[in-house]
Amino acid sequence: MINNLFKNAIALTGGISTGKSTVCNLFKLHGFSIIDADQIAHRLLDENSYKIASLFGDKYVEDGKVIRKELGKIIFSNEENKLKLEALLHPLIKEEIIKKSEILELQHKSYFIDIPLFFEKMRYPIPRSLVVYTPNHIQIQRLMIRDKISKDEALLKISNQMNIEEKKNLADMIIDNSKDKNHLEKEVKRIIGEII
């Protein structure tokens, strides 16, 4: 039953700051549906803010909302905290993704599920995968600029994920996002051609 559930799904993944959101937006412009695991996670974090407060302390919650940046500091630097958070969130995220997939499968056309930790966690029997690829040195630069953080902080965040080269080797399809927006748009069109 579950394999049939993701029949038309393509797992879209990559590393932090490789450009997954930009690629998702480009696919949306071409009429593709996207299920965004991060978006679901952010909503679920706030819905379960009282659980976050009891797991990690009240200082990570303000007005019923989780202070994600502060929580991130103790998640990225501590494996035990990371596992605690994943144990709470991942089953809820999966439930939500399954619900959304059931609706999209009725359309009988390809759609994307944006799952940053698809290869790390492998909780989804999605038949095809697409990696948004950026070489590690560009990934570090982009993350430093995006989050206004030091190189050490960027490296710590990146180290919490599988190496981008490994992900590239595991992927069924790859989008190269190491150049400019023009090149990225061509890459997206090439993948659409492969899918259709």
C-alpha cells in the first residue's frame, strides 16, 4: 500500500544552502506540486511548542512559537538533543506528508516531496530521487551569507548532514546549481524533459 502511495512522487533533496527552495519555486512555475517537509516541520514545531518547552526548556518558546534560531544552536551541536527533537517531529511530519501525497496521487502526475534528510533518514519508500547539487566550497559560502554566520558555524551545520558528494552519488537525477540563475533554469527544464 505504501509503495503505491508514492508512485508519482520524486524526493527532492540536497544539502543546506544548495538551493532546494529556489529549485522548488522553479518547478512550481512549471505547474508542479511540491510537498515541503521543512514547511510542515515549522508548523508542527509551533503546534507542539509546549512539548518543545518541556523537552528543552521554556526559553526556546515565546508566545506559543518556537524560537527556531535558538533551538537550532542546541540541536546542531548536540546529538542527543537532535535525536529527541527528531523522535517528536519525524513521525508527525511523515503522517502529514502521507496525507498530502494521497491527494496528489489522485492527479496521476509527477510531483516533488522536498525532504532535506531523505538519504540520511530513509523513512520514505519514494521510488525516484533528485539532488540539488552545489560543490561544498560554494555551499559553505552561500550558508555564511544566508545565515550571517562564521565559517565554523556553517561547517557545523553542514556536518549534520550527509556529504553532498555522497548524496549526488545516490541520486537518480541531479540538478547542478553551481552557476547562475540562468543555468539553474536550464537544469530545471532538462529535468522536466526527463520526467515527462
